[in-house]
Amino acid sequence: MRLPEWIRTKATGLHSTKNLLRTHRLSTVCEEARCPNQGACFAKPTATFMILGDRCTRDCAFCSVSSGAPSAVDPHEPERVAEAAAELGLRYVVVTSVTRDDLPDGGAAQFASTIRAIRRRLPDARVEVLIPDFKGDREALRVVLAAEPDVFNHNMETVKRLYPLVRPQADYARSLGVLRDAKELAPSLRTKSGLMLGFGETVEELKELFGDLRSAGCTMLTIGQYLRPTKKNLPVVEYIKPEIFEELKELALVSGFDFVASGPLVRSSMNAEEMYKNGKISKS
């Protein structure tokens, strides 16, 4: 399918942010997932740090992050992330990871260490974590939450019917459970999730998902267009028009979300700082 005009982005050259990331031997989900916004974000500068290596133990049909045998956990990685964040002058730091089903805690301890390293280096910065499902391990969640992130994010990605196609190694109920457990363990925590459109989902299915997320206590939501990163990934079924994204934003707000970012180029950690500032604090 030909890429419509409303989601085409301008090519950008190499930015100093990339050089800094290479210097600290760090990966970003921006690059690994081939995000179309990385040029604009790196120019700010901002970046979403991807810890625990660049190889995932899962192979989701929508994702371009490499899968395979992962590397050993680097004990010095949290400090490198903190140092890079400081050099970039970040006031809001987003940390995500590949899925590490090979680790007993799914990488929870590395998330906690990274949060604490950032706090030491940048005591006034906010920290958002975008975590995998940790196979639904509630104790792994406790480890991450004990480090007190400001925002806890776990992406649902798609509607229930399409999980076997889009996320065959994940589970819809388990992902909802991650968000529900996080809210139960830390009631004042802002919880967030992200969706991609264009797999063939329906509005009714999205309404159901909005309701499920609200029932799980999720208060912040991002909705964006799926763009096929490589030929081995799922093809795009439909390019959603900008006005439909606006309508879905209104539906999500009516469902009770405090803040919704919805648009073709919206991504889960895009403009995360602005979303944090604009979102209301909710105890629901």
C-alpha cells in the first residue's frame, strides 16, 4: 500500500544525539524499532533508552527489533544511561527494554537499577518506564515499582482478537493484568498504555479495549498508525485518516482517560514529558 501524504516524514541527517549514544554504547527503541519520528526527537534532543541489550527473546509480528539469543546483563548499563541522560540535559527520561524471558525476573532488577542511577545523576528528572509483561510476575513488578518511577507504561498494542496474529507470544489478559497489578501495588502511580492501528481492528473492538484499560486503572493512552518496518513484518491492512484518530481520541476521553494522544505518527514515548505535564493525577 502506498504511504499516504499525512504520514510521510522528512529525512534527517545524523544528529549529535546518535554520536553520544554510540559513545556510551547504548541502544534506543527509536532506532531499533525504526520509529519515523526519531529525527525530530533526536533534534530536541530526546531519546527512549532501551536496556538489556538489543536482542529480544520474542518475535512479535509487528516489531523490527532483532530476536534471538540475548547478551548477558551489563551491570554498568544503568550508570551509562544516567550519564547519557545527563549529557543530553534531559528532564524527562524514558526507559524501555527488549523482552528477556530468559531472565528469572524478566529484567526487573535492571529497570530498578536504571531508575535509581538516573535519580542519583538527575535528581529533578522524571522517569517513565515502558516494560514488557514479565510473564505476569507480580513480584517482578514490585521490584520495578519499589524504585518509584513517575509513570508506568505497558503497551497493549492491539485489540483482543488480533493478539494471536500481532503478538503470538503475548497474552491480552496478561498484559491487562500487568497494568492492573501496577495500579493495585502503587495506587497513586500514573499508568499508561499504547495502541497501534491498521491491523484490521474495528471501532467496536477499540471501544472494548478502552473499557478494559480503564477497568485496569490505566489513565493515559497513546494511539498511532502501524507502519510496516520490514518486509518480514505484518503488512498494513489500512492507513487510518487523521480525522478518525481525532474521533478515537474523543471516544477514549469519554471512556475516562485523563490524557490521550492520538494521531498517525503518535508513538508510545513520543512527547512523553508533555503528556506527563498535561495529564491529570488520578487515583482511579
